[in-house]
Amino acid sequence: YSNLNSIVASARRFGIIQMV
């Protein structure tokens, strides 16, 4: 799921989630 990586990166950028 390559999209997941993008979502996680974006979420971390916003500081929404801190889990991988």
C-alpha cells in the first residue's frame, strides 16, 4: 500500500499522528 506511506507522511507533517 504505497498510498499509506503518503498518508502517514502527510499526517505526520500536520502532527495528526505519531505512529507508524
